[in-house]
Amino acid sequence: MRRGLGVLAMAVRTMPVPFAIAVAGSTLYATATVGSAVALGWVTDTVIEPAYRDGDIATATLGLAAAVIVGIAVANALGIVVRRTAAYWMQYGLHAHFRRRVAERLTRLPLSWHRRRSTGELLSAANADVEATFWPVAPLPLTVGVLVMLVLAGGVLIATDLWLALVGLLLIPALIAVNLSYNAAVRRPATRAQQGRAEVAEVAHESFDGALVVKTLGREEEETARFEASSQRLRDDLIAVGRVRAVFEPVMEALPSLAILAILLVGAGRVAAGAVSTGDIVRIGYLFVLLEFPLRALGFILMELPRSVVGWERVERVLRARPDAPQGLAEPPSPEGPAAVDLAEVSFGYDDEGASALEAITASVTPGRTIAVVGATGSGKSTLASLLVGLAAPSDGQVALDGHDLRGLAPTAITAQAAIVFQHSFLFDASVRENITLGASFSEEQVRAAAALARADDFVAALPEGYDTVVGERGATLSGGQRQRVALARALVRRPRLLVLDDATSSVDPSVEREILEGLREAALPSTVVIVAYRRATIELADEVVVLDEGRLADRGTHAELLARLPAYAELVTAYERAR
């Protein structure tokens, strides 16, 4: 209960203006509701009873009664409109606010953090968990109005008759006791159900994302069975929550009705004793009839608090996550020309217990040179490429750009000066132009120049709508080599001072790859280029070659020098030709 109220307090602090407006509307609604009960009692005593007793009623009195009832009804309706409009403004505003915060945090966290979590869990945090957290927010202003209503109703009850007030006010501790019991019973199944939603999303995402593998290997039945198993677990958890709700919801709904019956029973005796009038009983009975729905809304919020707490705990885990090392401490100067890169005793491991992917790498890259990184599979080439652009932080040592430790740079400072193109290029379901610019304001000339340098202009011109052709999800309408060239153009249009190609032309024909790399050497780019390479023709274009062996720096030098003094290097760089 304490944590749930804390979540609601946080929601109010985040969006105080719509909450204040909604509470104002709810207070008007509460006052009009209690006023309608008081007015009905007054009408009973001054209009209905005299009409039955005397057989006549003054027109002015009847008109006044009608005006009072209509006026209260208008105020009631106005309060409902204001409350609902502002309440949903608040709820959907919170959804948007925290989805943006979760998405921003996810984009800032390092790859090492993402590798420890499933995509389904992260999707759930940004969608289902945010919705679960703020599900009770829309009825929250009504609950505040209910509290106002209860205070006013308590005043009316006490002013009418102390015994009737005692009977009616017993409803409040009964509601609290029932909801405390519900919160204790539902927390565990609600937690399992929220985790189950994330698991179902994870399995579905994997199946859809790997549709090509599933189809080509005939794994449809197995994937269906895996999804069915996770769905059935979620079903069982939701049924467990439903069973708890099935016990407590009828009790919650019955309490106001039981209070009305108790008031009528006690009130009949008080009328017979002459302590209260018939109008007093009508007033109090009608008041509790009107209170029944708001009290159910109060019960609804209390019943939803456990789910809200579970959702917030999952969202908060993302919001509280921090990079492995501090980032964004400085904005370095942005010199012109290619970048200088220095590695000092750099080591990196993907977990605390596993073997290091890189160990004590020390090297410097002269600005403007093209460096080829060569090594057997698993030697740490892609890990080194990620470290160079700040996608991961070294476990030990330092990676510096122009003398600045990457861990001390703001993320925008790194992305403004360094770019990486991976072997498996990701394209969005958008046009070629949009995939190159990614929303940045590059001119048409800049886009076409980058595409020409990446040798993408010819095939783009042959597409049905040229640069406006939508390439489909993940670039499904393009070949692997075409996707790589669009991704390379995306990096080149930004004119990075450090360009890292992690086997980024492996799907391109060797002759086209050579044209691309020769074009990079001849173009007036302000770039230092680091290439993770396998093909000998690619390696020969580099000014210098760095050889990695099981995470260590084995040697470095020109291609000719390494061929002469390192037999393992000669065997490695000729393996591709020998295999062909």
C-alpha cells in the first residue's frame, strides 16, 4: 500500500496541472452529489410530504425545488466532464513521458547492459509496464473527490443523526480491511503475470524476427509450441489473479449496499421513535446510493495498486540503470581533419567470469591513415571496433580520441566525430534517403555524394522511385551487399573523423569492394579509417596492418613486412584465396 501510494504521488508530481484541474472537477462532482442528496431530503419534507398530507402545493415552492434539482444536476455533469478530460490528459501524458524516458535510457545504456537482457523484457518495460504503472491514474482524481464526498457525507450524517452516522461510517474501516487483505493476496500472482507478459513478448519477438530461420528449417511447430507454453503460463498467472479478484470484488461491491440496508433498518426504528423524519432517511439512503459507484472506484484503485507497483518496479529498473563507467563529463574541442586514436593497455571481458576478449592492447593510429585489423575468428576484432567508437568501455586501460578518454566524453561528442558500419547492416522500413540521413538535415547533394562514394548510386537510381524507394523492414527488398552500401553511405554523409568498418563490405563483390576502398583513399574525407578485414585485396590497400591473436596484439606493420616476418599472418591472409 505504501509503495503504491508512492507511485501515485510520483505521478502527481510529474503532471501537477492536469491533476489539479481533475481534482477541481471531482470536488465539484462530489459537492453536487452530496448536495443532490440533501436537496432530495429537503424536497421530500417540503414538497412531497405536504402534497400527500394537504393535497396541494404552491407553484413557487414546486418551481424552486425543480430549479435546485436541475442546477445541481448541471453542476454534477460539469464536474464529470472536467474530471474525465483532465484525468485522461494526465494518464496518457504520463504514458508518453515515461515511454520517452525509458526509450532514452535504453539508447544511452552500453551494449554490455543490453546483452544481459532480452528484447521482450525491454519492450515490456516501454509498453505494458508503463501502462500497468499508471492504470490507476485516471480514476485517482475521482478518488480524491470520493474522500471529499465522504467528509461531506459524514458531516451530513452527523448533523442528521448520530446513530445513523455510526452505522454509515463503519463502511470506511470495512473497505480498508478488505483492500489490505486483497493487496496481500494478489501481489505474488500479479508479479508473475507481469513477468509472463514480458516472456510472451520475448518469444513472439524472437519468432517473428527469426521468421526466415524458422521457415527454412521447418521449425514452425516447435516455435508454435514454445509460444503456446509461455502463453499458457501467462494464462495460468492471470487466472490466479482473476481468482483473487473474484473473491474480493463482490465483497467490495456489496459493502455499500449492505450499508444502505443497515441504514434503512436502523433508520426505520429512529423514524418510529420520532428522532428523525422521513426526509432524513430518504436523504441518507439516497446519499449512499450515490456513494456506491464512487466507493467502488476507490476500491478499484486500491485493487490496482499491486499491479501498479509491479509495473513501476520493472520500469524503475531501466530508469535507474547506469553505464558501467561515467560518461558525458566533457565536450572536447572539435579539431579539423582526421582523428588520432590511442589505446593504452586496453582489456575487455564480456562478463566477470569469462575469458577476456582483449588483453593489454597498446597501439596508436596516426591521423589520416588506413589501418586494417586482421585476425582469426574470435581474436577480438569486432570487440576492438566497438571500443574505438565508445559502444563499450574497456575493463582496464584507456581508449582515447585526440587525447581524450572516450569515457569522459559526452555521447554526442563521440557520435559527432566517429562512425561505425557493421557487417550486418540494419535498415529501417523507410526510403533510401531516410535511411541515409536518419532525420538529419543533409542536402540532396550531400546524400548523393555519400551514396556515390559507397558505390550505391547506380543501384539506387535503378530502383522504382530512386532515393524515395521504401526498402521494407530491415531492408528486405535489397540484397546484402546493397544494404551494406546504404549503411556505408549513412556513415560517410556525416563525414566522420574516425570511420570504423567492421567487415562492412563482406557481402559486396570484391571488385566493388576495391572500388569503395580506393574511393575512400582518394576522397577528400577528414577520416582516419580502421577496417576489420579478411580479404587480401582489402588488406593490401591499408597503410598498416594490426594482427590480433586470441585477444592480444600479435604484431603490426605494413602488409609486406608482416608477410616476410610472420608466417601465421601469411597463412591467415591467403586462406581466403586458398579456400576459393
